[in-house]
Amino acid sequence: MTAEEATSGTNTGRWLHRAVLLPYLWLLLFFLAPFLIILKISFAEPIVAQPPFTPLLEWSEQGFEGVTATFENYTFLFQDGYYGIIYLASLKMAAIGTLLCLLLGYPMAYYIARQSPRRREILLLAVILPFWISFLLRVYAWIGLLNTRGVINDALLWLGVIDQPLELLYNDFAVYLGIVYSYLPFMILPLYATLERLDLDLLDAAADLGAKRWQVFLDVTLPLSMPGIIGGCLLVFIPAVGEFVIPALLGGADTLMIGRVLWDEFFISRDWPVASAVSIVLVLLLVAPIIWFQHIQSREQEAGR
Amino acid sequence: MMRVGNNGWVQGEPLVRPSNGTRERPGPPLVRIEEVTKRFNGVAAVDRVSLDIQRGELFAILGSSGCGKTTLLRMMAGFEQPTSGRILIDGVDMTHVPPYERPVNLMFQSYALFPHMTVTQNVAYGLKKERVAAAEIKARVAEMLALVRLEALADRRPARLSGGEQQRVALARALIKRPKLLLLDEPLAALDKKLREHTQFELANLQYQLGTTFVVVTHDQDEAMTLACRIAVMEQGRIAQVGTPGEVYEYPTNRFVADFVGNINLIEGRVTHVEGARLKLHCESIGAELTALSEESFAPGGAACLAVRPEKIMISRSRPEAPNHNVLKGVVWDLGYFGDQSLYRVRLPSGAVMQVSAQNLRRSASLTVEWDDEVYLSWDVASTIVLRE
């Protein structure tokens, strides 16, 4: 910003500050505060009471008694191999789901970005359209499709392709299907945004300098769409790791995902401190890729885009 | 073959270039375009164009936007396929050969530098795709960067270069593979005026040093005139005229070229008298008889269009004593002073307006001819261009 802009923009600048303050307050209130509460509980011990954990700060009639904090919940998480396995399983499922989204979403985004502006609008609308229906409802709909007596099995049986209904539901396959189906738009949109901005002259230039079509893709298209790939992958991966609804509704008994474990710890075992520790570790696991992404982006900007 | 001297492409070096024409004209043409037509959705962008471009020539294709010049260029590069016709490069039919297999490189109007690569990586790209050995790539890139004076910026990304520097990177990248033919799409359009004038001489010098055949596509007639050995003027997908800058300017063969290249006064007339090459015409619009010379045969009564360049007309306040001149009388209606020259618009009694430009040869704060002066316009009969309708 030049000095001129800065002085002439003070009035709008102040308004902008106020306008930005509101969402920040919102985040502070409804994200940071619950996070701190969970963090606090993760250092407590479970007791049979209401609420079911020991307070962090002890107060008596004499006043402040001291701080009771324990790392036991965390040591428990690390000593009990069960949680480690589930974390890894969740990361694995989210990673594979993200990869599937990328492999499916990239050609789709590429195709859409190369259409005429009018067709692009229609195709993008088609990508966004499922959002108009409740997420929960859409996942439920898959049960109706994948059931042993569901639409797909019925159709295949009727066509004579199979004579035994396929086990499509309550397994990892169904969870991957659910993840890909639910999160594909989050992959396509950022990919589309970078691919649509891609200067087509660059592709011609590479071809002119002797690159075959696949070399043009590897040398030019792919590196220049990297911001979209990273953005899309994070948008899919992060919510997919903590996903609860999809594994709960479509997954089998052996589908281990951290979202379900969290639910079980909170509401079945009623061990709030361990459940809180589980979520804190999850947050830490997810913060790492975000920081990495920020780092890449700032480096990208320094290089002059 | 590329030769790069130590003093390669240095500023201020005198221009050692034949004024017009190529160095070696004879021999088969490097590029032969045969009856090429390109239709987009049934509309002909390029319409039955035939053109020969000689080896070592700096050839310009001049036309306004939408005349088909860029489509023609893209067909030479291989990005578009002709609907019909053939394109031969160095005697080989290249009509359907993909861009990556042609001995042709293109410098894009937008430069199309790879933003994620440094200057060196951009320039080296073509050689890498050719699988040239790493040591040779290094040497040739260094040589090329020296040629375009970019050694100091070798590790920069394109976004951190000025427009002129980007243009030079694009040029270096397009020349590194030593193409038989270099195509340049509006090479100077993105530069500011001062830099453009400077760069066009550099470009012409570089072409002369390397001996590579250049084809420049441009909408800017000054650019075409100063750069090119020969110019093809295009109009609505067709070639209106091919010739040296002098031929195109002084001897346009049709009304479009006469009007498109430079300023000109166009006067409709009817032939009244023919005597050898000497024509007398009656021009209704200016209410006068004019004389012109033409090698083409005209019959009395036929229509013709006379054209006179503004700088060919002399303006004076007294009646000039000049035989073999056309003389008209009028009043200065408008005048523009540009320092080195003045542009007059003179209204004739019939109401028609003639453009006249005059060099300000003598130093004087006041002009000898001013607004509302009665003046005589005269020009040599031989300077009159006769165009058939």
C-alpha cells in the first residue's frame, strides 16, 4: 500500500477493522473457548460426579488451594497401543480418501476449467449442488443404495450380473465411498480455481520448446496447480481424519476411526479427561499440515508467485 | 548455424544491415505456404494464403486485429491445423507435424515465461526436452544469456523482471534450440514507447547476426517498416500485398494497403484522357483535373482512385511554378505543429479536405503558413499513386 492509499483509506480502514473484529470475536468465543475447556479437562482425572472430572483449580472456603493437573491421560494414550493404532488408522483412511479425491477431482477440475464460460458455470453448479441437501441425509441415502436389499444390489440381481447380494455396506469400502462422495467438491473447487487461472500460452510454449503432452502436464500444469492440490488436499484431509458421521453410519464394527473412539469415550465410557486428551492430540496432529501449508504459501509469495 | 561474437548484440553498435531485401535471395524458400485456408466454425480466418519466406529474411505480417495474422502464425508453429493447403518448412511438409517436432520456435506476445522457473531454467527448457547433455546445456544457456545481456539475472524468477528483461528471456528461450524459423507474435507490443524503439533495432541486429529467419506478426506498421526486409499486409484472412517496406509504402497495389500503411489522401476520379502512361482524370470530389502516371492500362471513362501521401505535397502561399505538378488551391482549416514537422488540413473549394505534412526546415518561432491562409498545394505527377477500384 502506498502512503497515499494509507491516508485516504483510514476511514474505510477503521471500518474494515471493526468488520473483521466480529468474526474474530466469534472464533474466540466459539472455537478458542471450547478448545481451552477441552484442554483443561484433558489434565483432569475422571470421577463419578457431575461434571465427571476433577477441577483444575481447587478452591475451598479458605480460598485458592492450588492446581491439580495430571499428564496421566496423555501417558495413558501413549502406553495403550490401541489409541496409536486408531490414530494411524484414521490418518491412513483420511490419506487414502484424500488421494482418491485428488485422483478423481483433478481430471474433473481440469475438464471444467477448459470448457466455455457458460458450460463451466453449469458444471460447477453440478459440483456444488449436493451441498443444498443436508450432509447427514446424503450419507443416509447411501445406506439405501448400498444395502444388501439396496438399490444397487437389487439392480445387479435383477440384471443377472450377480446372484448373491454384494457386501457393500458396513465396511471400509463404504467409508471410502462416503469420504470421496462427501468431500470431492472441496477438492474440485480449489483445483478448478488454480487450473482456470492457468495461462494457456504456457502450455503452448512448453509444446513449442519440444515437450510432448504428458511432459507439458508434468513440467507446467502440475507444478503450477500445486497451490490448488495442497489446498484441496488439506480441505479434504483435515475434516476426514476426525470424521464421525461417515464411519458411524457406513463403517463396519472393525472400521476404526478416531471420531468414533471420541464419541465412545465421551458418551459410553464417560471418561471425559481421556476423551479430551484424545481430541487435543488430534488437533495437534492436524495443526502440523496447516502450518506446513502456510509455510509453503508464504515461501511461494516471496518467490513472487 | 548460430554465431555469437564477443560483441554480440551490444547497444550503440552501428546497424550493419542492408537497407532493404535479404542478404541472399536466391535458393528455395525456407517457408512455403501453399493455398492455406483455416476455418473456425465455417468462418475463414485465413483464406487461401500463399506465401514464400526466404532463408535469412526478417519477414513481417502486418494487419489489424482479426485479420488472420495470428492464426497464420499459429499454423506455422503447429498449434493450429490448416483446413486445407500445405505448409512446407525447409522443403519438408510440416502441415500436420506437432509443434514439438518442428524446427520452429515461437516467441509469445505474452512472453509465456514459466513463472515457477528461474531465467536459466526457462532458457534451458527447450534443450532439456531435446535431451542435450547437461554440460552443453550449461554452456549454451550461458552463451545465450550473454547474447541478450541477462547474465546478472540468471537466477531470478520472471515475476521479478521488468518488461524489457522478460522480453529478452522469451527471446533467449525461443532461440536456444537454434530453430530454422523464429516466429515472433507482436514482439514489442508489451513494451513502452522508448524501449520499443530501442528494442526493435536490437532485434533487427540480432537477426542479422544470427542469420535465423524471423517472421514477425504485428499490427504496428512502424514496427513492420523498421524491422522487416519484406512485409505481407493482411486483410480479412487474405494477403493484400507483399513487398519491401518501400514498395508497400510507395507503391501500394490496392486501396486497402494504401490506406492502411501510413497516411494518405484518397481521391476518386474518372479517366478522361490517356496518353501512354500519362493519365488525366476528372475528380468530382475536389472539382479538379489531375494528372498521374500509371504502368497499368486504363481506358477513358474508367474509374480509378488517386492516392497521394501527405509528405509528397508541397504547401505554399504563392502559386508554385512547377511543370509536371498537380496544383490545387485551398484554405488552411486545421494545423498541427509537431516541432520537426507540421501537419496541415487544407479545405478545398469543393469542401474536400487534404492532408499535407511539411518538414520545418528553417528555424522559426512562427510558421510561414498559418490558419485560414489561402494556400496552393502541389505535388509531382509521378508521386501520384493510381489504384484500380
